[in-house]
Amino acid sequence: MTIHRLIEIMAALRTPQTGCPWDLEQTSRSIAPYAIEEAYEVVDAIERDDLCDLKDELGDLLLQVVFHARMAEEAGHFAFDDVVGAICEKLTRRHPHVFAQGRAADSAAVSLQWDAIKAGEKAARDARRGAAAPPSLLEGVPTPLPALTRAVKLQEKAGKVGFDWADARLVLEKIREEAAEVEAELAAPGAEASPELEDEIGDLLFAVANLARHAKVDPEQALRGANAKFERRFRHIERRLSEAGRTPKEATLDEMEALWVEAKGRERGADSRKPG
């Protein structure tokens, strides 16, 4: 089975009269959210080290590419082969140390070279579009990205011109400052769900993302890990209460907290039994 078979299937699904009614109704805008969803499912399979699921999820993500390309072809803009051609050209252009003369000393040199080539591409693109306003260093960070990921990318771009903290410990001080401002806002009358409180919590989250960046930790991955840990421990609470014929609604906060501590202790005990 090759990519050509998938392209044929998508063409059949999009053929008027004989195709699928749902597929025929779709536009690039209507299916855009699925691309994000499928990308997350790919990441989830990777983090679970489930190669069988990874194969399926990569297929689902590839389907999104083929789907968008098919709709663009129908509108006379480009086809799947043009998508492939564009990425092949970009990869060869951005890797002159592999596909042209020259060598890169290490990955840091590759990164600098990559940024320089991208900057040249952007300048040419702006000239072609006739951009009137001076370009911003922060351009090119997609708005639909998850907020924590986008915060890190914005911070990275600003950091390249020196607008950055010199040390992760200084970011911690900023987090304490932002937390104090959240606390002050919470003490104000009618603070709950207020725009001011939302603004202060946003500043706090932005600072936490900055700390993760300085510590070379992916904040999205760290938060997914924390989510999984919370889910695992809360399920332990539900299971232990169920063994006693009860539900969380019938338990006190103190009882649930004690079971949470129990789950935490079991996890730490299991970790201590791991080799190495």
C-alpha cells in the first residue's frame, strides 16, 4: 500500500454524487481542529511508548494532510505532490551542510544556520507580499498553538535579542512576584472570575512557562505528566472508596486527602523498588 492509494481514497470520498456526504461538506476551516487533535494523539502514543497506536495515529495525522491537499486541489491552488515538493525543497535549502558544500561543526551551528536561512526566507516572503509595516521579531508564532507552548516560543524569540532573564532563579523571583499579585487580587471584593484576576493569573502562567524554558523542560509535557499523576491518584481514591461501598461524594475531604497521601506513598514506594 502506498500514499497514492490514500490519495485515491480521499478523491473518491470527495467526488460529488458518489462520495461521502460528510467529507463533501467539509472545508479546511471545518476540519482544522482535527489536525491539532490528531497531533496530540500522536504525542500521547509516543509518551505511552505504544508503537501500535503510534502507527495508527500517524496515519490519522497523514489523513489530515491529504484531506487539506485534496480540497486545495479542487479549488485549483495546489495538490499533494506540491506539498511534498515544497517540504523537500525547504529541507534541502535549510540543510546546506548535508545537501550542498559546507559542513556544520555541531548542532548549535546547525541551529544558527537554520535561523539565518529562515530569516532570509521570511524577508523574501515579506517582499513578495509587499508588507508595509516593519516586521516583528515575534512573527511566525502561530496563534492556535497551545498557550503554554506559544508562550515559550515567544520568549525564545525575544531571548535571541537579549530580552530575557539571565538565570532560572531570577524567573522564580518573578513567579513569586506574580503569585503575590494574584493573592492581592483574590483579596479584592468581587475578585472571582474578574478580568483583573484573569490577567494576573495569565501573568503567573506566563512566568511559569518561562521557568520551564530556562530549566529546559517542555511545559506542555510537564503539565500532561501532572494531569496523568492527578488522574492516577484520584482513581486510587475512587477505587478505595468503592471497595468500602462508597463514592467520593459520600466521603469527606479529609478522607479523600488521606487516600491521596496513600496513593502518593505507594507510587514513591514503587519508584524506590525500580533498579538503579
